[in-house]
Amino acid sequence: MLSTTALMTDRYELTMLQAARRAGTADRRCVFEVFTRHLPAGRRYGVVAGTGRLLDLLHNFRFDAETLAWLKSEKVVDDETLEWLANYKFSGNISGYREGELFFENSPVLTVESTFAEAVLLETLILSILNSDSAVAAAASRMATAANGRFLAEMGGRRVNEHAAVAVARAAYIAGFDATSNLEAGRTWGIKTMGTAAHSFVLLHDTEEQAFRAQVETFGPGTTLLVDTYDTDRAVRLAVDVAGPELGAVRIDSGDLGVEVSRVRALLDSLGATKTKITVTNDLNEYSIAALAAAPVDNYGVGTSVVTGSGDPTASFVYKLVAFEDEGGDWVSVAKRSVQKANVGGRKFAMRRHNDAGIATTELLAPSAHPDVTALDRELLVPLVVEGELQSEHMGVAGVASARAHHAEVKKALPLQALRLMRGEPGIPTQFI
């Protein structure tokens, strides 16, 4: 981990800081909110992910001597601002939706209350984490729905940069995936890891049989053998011959999977390997997974699609000032009025209303005043940082496990139409009250 994350930001945040200090407005108490104006086209809900990572990086958001020296050499800000930055430590409050929580249009997934000077510096850090992780989590959740309880493994680390690989594995796991191929994600976040062999292992050996025997002798008959390097049917027969009917699984990575899987299942059964499972890993996404619902697939391995948000690599979150405290101690609501980018000012209190059956019906947002709560309402905001102190229950391995459990629980409350993969309106409407 970097000794400081203070430069994981945009230059304009520092220039705004300097100008606000000169104007005498930098110490105004402010409220910033993170929200999306619209869900990605066709998506019915979003999934909050990245909160625990954000808290980790916020802990190291400090301007050390080396960082300050570089800012000075680049003439980013003046000496007075550098002196202020040398003592920077976020001392405000951050609340938000729990990691793993669902969100909809205008949901205030994160609320930052502090001075303008402290809060404005966090914009890029917050958005870069939440936008990416939440996009992955939303795609992963849809894939988990399509898999309908079958085993899902994330194996897309080779399709993103090395740091993102760890982050996307974490987000996918929170949203319902069962394992990852990335070892660092396993070590850091407590995620089950998986993987056996690629085609190169088969190609390395003089014969396919030699490769299979080496793998079985090393890992036992319960291993997974990759059977589509040359001729799939021949390889399946060879795999059972080498490992016996106790063969753990075969993996198929090419071809028309619906046809291939059915044929391989029938062949395995005819060879007495009735308990051998079938894993498929061929450029899968939520739609191809759903298309295999009737096929005898046991495990899915998903790469590129999940780590890129299945076509929507960002949650489209923005970070906007919605209120500040004036000299008299009164809160003043502010909002953009730009065409197609307008937002509602004021701090939002968020609840989700449910019907008598426990199914969510409405996302309720109340600007500036806490609404009355009924037995059918669930308040959505939880404390993440209190007067500068990070709330540790959201961090580390325990935080990931909690987020995963929370997502599984709240997803049960979605109406049926929200779980459909075809394009449509958000699963529940957002209403300002």
C-alpha cells in the first residue's frame, strides 16, 4: 500500500482549496453528496461497492514531506496552502449506504460533512473508487441472478491493471461471486481462490494424456481437467480414463457452450462419471449465463465482462456540494441548474419503503429534514467516519463478509421486475418527500 494516497486526486481540487482560502470560504461547513442522476441504460438497480477500500485509502490521505516537495516544485499551490496541507487530516463525518446496498437514481450513496477545504480534496478519491467498484458489483449481481445458485468464479485479473484486479475481485465477491482466481484478492480480502491449468499446460507435454496424468498425480482425481485443447470428446474419455469416475470436473472454454455442455454431460454419464462437474469459461456475461440456465452447467468462470462492468464500466456517480452553513449558523441549500445536470440541493435522508410482504416499493429521499419513519421503512444511511474516526466494522476481511451478506439479504427484497436482465426502468422509483 502507498505511504500516502494524497495525490490520488485532480489538480483542480488543490487550486479550489487555495482560492477558497484566499476568499475566506474554505472553512465553511459543507455537505457534499455522491449520487447518480441515472442508472446505466437498461439497468434496474445499482450496487454500492468500494466503501471499505475508500476508508483504507482515506486513512493514508496525508501530505508527507516528499509529496509537498513535489507540489512545490510543480507550483501547484502557494506556500501558505502547502503549510495547510502539511497538517491535513480529515476530521469530518461521512455517512452512506452500507457496502453491498442497492441504490437507484439520486440515491445519496455517500454524504460528506466537513469544511469545504477538507471535503473538496476527497472528490476524486471517492469517485474513482465507488464508480469502478460499484460498476463491477452491479454487473456481478446480475450475473449471480442469472447463475441462480450455481458456482461463480471471477477470473478477469488479466483484463485489467494489477491493482484493479484485486479491487474487482472484491467487488464481484460482495455482489454474489463465490471465488476469484486472484491470489492477492484472496490474501487481502479473505476470498476463496480457485484455478488449475490453462491450455499452455496441455501444450507443454508430448501428449494430452501425459498432461492429464501429471495434473491428477499432483492434485488428485478431484482436480478440474481442461478438455478443449484438441478434441473435446476424446479428451473427456481420456480424462475419465486417467482420473477415474471420481474426476472432479472438466472445463470447457470454447465452442457453442449449450451444445457442448449437453454432449459432454451425456458422455461423462455414459462413462460412469456421473458426479463429475462441468465448468464453462468462454467470454461469459449475464446474458450467456442466463442462456445456459437449462444446460447441465455446474460452475461458471467469468473474466472480461465482470471486470469491465459488462459494458458499463462506471456507475456515473458525481460528487456535488448540496449545502453549506452560513455565518449565522443556518444551512443554505445549493444545487446545479445546468440543463440535464440539475440536482436537488440540501442534505438527503434516505429510506426504502416496503409493502406488507417485505418487497421494496419506493426509494424515499427527504431533503434537509429527517422524515417520519414507519414500520415499512428501512433507513439507509449508516456512519462510516465519525469526527475523523474510521468505523472499522466496514473495513478489512470482516467488512467484506458483512457487505456480501448484506447484499444477499437486501436483494431478496427487490420486486421481480428489478431482477430481469432485459432493458427497463429502475426496479423501484425514487421519490422526494
